Amino acid sequence: MPEGPTILNLKNKLNRYKGKNVVEATGYAEVDKTLIKDVKLLDVDAYGKNFIFVFKDFFVTVHLGLFGSMLINKRKKVNASFALQFEEAEINFYISKAKIIPGKPQDHFNYKTDILKDEFDGEYVLSTVQEKYADKMIGDVLMEQDLFTGVGNIIRIEALYRAKIHPETIVKNIPEKKLMFLIESVVNYAYEFLEQSKKDEVKEKTLIYGKKICPKDKRELIIEEMGKVKRKTYVCPKCQKKYE
Ligand SMILES: [Zn+2]
């Protein structure tokens, strides 16, 4: 599944369509496409794993999901789930979920939790984690999109390794300083990921995701589904501490 930085990179390719007129929307997605007819695209943004297309009275979110993709001025043989047609261009989304939401994105989304937004507020996230997720495993909490918006499996695994925390640790057992360091690690790594994904080298530059041994002590990594999220998890049993 594409993670926040991948979506942000793709979104930046769409910036040139800001201010352009959308002739119509097409695709089999069950949204009211009659609303998107001869309307000006005011802005393009990303929120976590969503693309956002802003029009005057509403906005459209597109989520790529596990197998989704986006093509600009190119088409696949299969039908697009959602597409925006401009006079001289088109943006096609495949196997994606589109939604029309009335109002403005900033009234709908909490930008304080988006790991790649300037508005990201580490202290807000820290206190929310401690108040609302105290009894949950940190490996699961990192995947909560309302709290760590844009984090996917690679960011989750790499950040926990960098912060030396075992994903099965219960949040309330993690010392506050460690938790702060983890949140910093999530954001710092997300920006590394952003740069690496421009050159398509994210997977070759991970420290433990997709690897078999820990680069530090050469120990064999534990590779299994952990927690409630049921995603493949990589852990170094020596470097990553499970606080009790
Ligand atoms: Zn290790």
C-alpha cells in the first residue's frame, strides 16, 4: 500500500492542474459526478494516504488502497474507477476509492496529525497517544490513521527500529522521552522516505523492513504478523526493547 510520502510525491505531479477547468469526471466510482462538470479545480492537496481535489463548495478525496494506481495522460486497458478530464489532460485513478465531501478540507481533516504537514503537532499526538491509546500495543497505534496520518507498514517498522522499541510494547509502559523520540523518528524517517521514493530506492535503503538480519548486531530478525493490524512485522529481538 502506498504510504503518505508516496502519495505526496504523486500529488506534487498534479500541482500544474491547479486553476484549470475540469470538463467532467468519469469512472465507475459511486460518486455524484454531475457535481464535477465544467468546474475550476482550486487546489490539489494530500492528507495522509488521500489525494484531495478542492472545488468551490466541496472537495473530492481519492484513496488508492492496496492495489490502486494513478496515471496522468495515460490509460490502462481496464476502466478507471475515477478520472478527471481537463481540456487537454486527464488524471486516471485505478482501483481507488473516491468520495465527494461538502465544505473545505481544513474543516474536515485534522492537519495536526499528518506526518508530512507543517502543521504536524508532535505534542498533540503524544498527549493523544497517552490519553486514548495507553492500553494498546504501540505497533498497532502507529497504524491509526487519525493519529499518525500517512504512516504505513514500512514507516511503522523502520521508526520502531530506530527508536529501539518492540512493537508489542503497551503504550503506558513506554517512558515519555522514548515515546517522544519515536514520534520524532516517524516524522524524520517519513521525510527520508519522501526523498528516497523520488529515486525509487525506499526498499533498498530500509534498515530492517524486507531484510533478514539486523544491520547492527547481525542477529536474525523476527518476521511475523504481530498485534491487531496483522501486518508483516520485522523486529530485532536484541535492539528493540519490550518495556514491561
Ligand atoms: Zn539488532
